[in-house]
Amino acid sequence: MRNFFRNSPTEAILLIVLAVVCLILTVATDQFLTLVNLANLLNASAINIIFAVGLVVVLIAGGIDISFAVAASVVQYVTVYVLAYFGGGNWLLGFLIAGSLGIGLGLINAFLIHYFRIISIVVTIATFNAFFGLLMFITSGRYLYNLPDWWTTRIILVEHQTASGRWAELTLPVAVMVVASIATWFLIRMTTTGRQLYAFGDNPEGARRVGINVAAMQAIAFGWAGMMAGIAGLMQVNFVQEVVPNALMGRELDVLAAVVLGGARLGGGKGSVLGCILGVMLIAIIQNGLNLLGISPFAFKMIVGAFILIAITLSNISFANFNFGRRT
């Protein structure tokens, strides 16, 4: 535990804050700490966590991407028509198509950033508007409901009937979120590429001098974020059972806030999968608690903003300077 506080102070603080928030909500409302509510909370947060573990790779590499949510919407629409061409497809084909389309959109960002020497936030603002404008122009904002049965059928992994007769269920997006999180953790922590991403984000010029391929780092970072966006879009359709062109609008800021809250540094070179998960869950739990307490949703952004400021301030405290269990 002592080493955890020293090596991962932001994650440690987030765990404490999460525990305190959960305790307060448990006392404030008897609906919070129930299997049904917790299962629904995890199911609803799975999409944002998939987005977050893609975005954290970009932040680690020193970039920023706000186009991933719109990219997911584009992937949803294109996937519908590609699947129709293949006669309906299946889950394997769906993942391949969505992941590949997402990688392609991510590589567009990486290409523009690298070859035109434009900072990533400007490029992704441009592609955000270009992707969304093109999507709305071509589709005229139409909703799509006639989707393959395998895509819209809820796949229940674990279910339990409570004493009240309600069912607590964990669905497919949760399993996909777990796999996406493990894959991202493996990429950034267990591979040479991951170490190069950290080095490049922390000191781009130094990374260039030691021979790290800048174009490859940007392609991997934005390609990974694009792939996760495509997969998240696929899971979003399974969750809501329809394709809506603007359903994911606004997610980019919530996810970005959660990833930064989880310890990722906007300047690059820092970030973790655990921090992403904790950041997303903290924001989701706060929103869920406000809904259960009947507090106006307009207060949500204000309260989340306050928590982010507090968490970022506390994360600057170095636990390595404390001697746990030792006398001075």
C-alpha cells in the first residue's frame, strides 16, 4: 500500500475520493448501493472507458484528440452499410470493420499532424467539424433502426435477481471494456512501443535524437485511439439498439476531463489505464448520485468541475515525501 501511494499518487487519491463519494451517496439514498444500480452504472460507463483508454495513449504521446466521439458516430453509420453489403455479418466482422474504420480515421489525424506540422488540438478540432458535417450532410441526420439482430441483441454475461424482483445484469460492453483496458495496459506498460510513447510524450526532441520514429509514434497513438473509438461506437449501438448521428456529441469533453482527472498529463509522458477507469467512474458515480437525489442535471458540470480541480490539486502532493510508519 505504501508503494502504491508513492508510485501512483493520483490513482491512490482517486480511490480515496471514490470511497468517500460512495459512502456519502450510500447514506444519502438507499438506491445507490444496490446491485441493480451498480450494474447499470457499470454498463453505462463501459463505452466511456473504452473511449478513455484510447485517448490516454494519445495524451501519453503528447497529443490531444477531441474528434474520437464523432469518429465513432461515422464508424457506426459506415459499418451499417458495409455489413449490409456482406449480408448482415456477425460480431467478428463487426469488430473488424469498426476497428479498421476507426484506425483509418485516427491515421488521418496522425497524417495531418505529422506532415503539415500542425498541433494536434487544431487538427482534431478541424476533423471533428469535418467528420460531423460530412456525416450530417450525407445522412441528413436520419436515425437507423433496421440493424442486424446480432448487433442489437443484448448479450448478458452475468445476471442476478434481487429480492425486489429486479434483475442486475452485466452486458457485452463491460466485457469489451475489460479486454480494451487490458490490451491498452499491455501496450503502454509491457512493450517497447509503450516505453517509446512515454519517452516521446515527455521529451519529443530527445526522443528524436535517440532515433525514435516520430511518425510511427503519432500513427500508433492516434490509430489506437481511432480503433477504440470504432469499437466504442459498435458497443454504443448494442447498448441503445439504434444509430443516431449526434448521440455521442459531447462525450469527448467528458472523457477528456475524466482522463486528465485520472492523472494523464496534457503535456504528455504521463497516464495510466487505472487512472482512466477511476476518472470515468468518479464522474459517472457523481452524475448517478445527483440523479438519484433529484438534483438538477445543470448542477452536474459545476460539481464535476469542482471535483476535477480538487483532484488535480491533490495529485500534486507527492506521497513519496511522506514516511509511512516511520519515526523521524
